[in-house]
Amino acid sequence: MEKITRITNKLNEQIVIDKYLLFEWKLVRQEEQGRKIVLEFERDDSVPYIEELRKLENSYYEYHIGPMFLSIIFPIIAFIFLTIFLVLMIIQRGNFKTEIYFPSLMIPAFVFLLLGVLITFLRSKAINKIDVDKPIKEAEMREKIKQIKSKN
């Protein structure tokens, strides 16, 4: 028996399970440890087509959903810069130096906000790619595995 343990997060748990079940692994243990998910798989390595199956498994692209914290952190940082700018503007009413504070606070705020939007856009695009590509790739792999099994 061949055994493997994978540690993943809640977002990628089903993606990892789908991949290993596709290549004839059996899920024997699934345990949540804080934010991490520990998955243990095993499969019979005495089947005659195991080497071809391993080659297919190694060639399979492993999908992964990135964390969302950057999509949240960057807008928060932008909000902090904007708040500091507005507080300084209120505190220094008549003595407010726009030529100093605007570039030093508002430009970074704008940059962080754009980074947050960009990361959110790229993340949603990656999730969409997984939704579209993964079923197609899995169907192709199932067909290849079927062919390998029929040869042996």
C-alpha cells in the first residue's frame, strides 16, 4: 500500500481530494487542525499499471486557490492613509500643506487600493479558470486512466 499525507486549507480541500481520488487514491483520514486540513490517502500499488498512473499523476496540473487576505489588507491600508490625510487636514485647517501631505499620503492610498482591486480581479480570474478547466482536465485524465487500465 502506498500512503501520502497532504496538508491544505479549507479553500483547497475539495480540489486536493478530487485530484487524489481521480488517481485511485482512497481518503482514509480527514482531520481539521485549526485552519489546516490534514488529508491521508492510500492506494494499492500492486496494480500492473501503477507506473503509468504515477506518470499521469505527476503530469496533472494541481489547481490552487490563493488566500484572500491580500484583497482585504491592501484596501484597509489605503483607508488608513486616507484617514490620516483627512485627520491632518482637520487638525491643521489653515496651516495644511497640501503639496506635502497629498503626495505622501494620497498617492500610496491610491496605489494600495489599486493593488487590492488588481489582486481581487486576478484571484477571481483564477477561480473562474479552475471552474472551467478542472472538469475538462479531469475528464481527459479519466479517459487516459481508462485506456491504461484496458491495456493491462
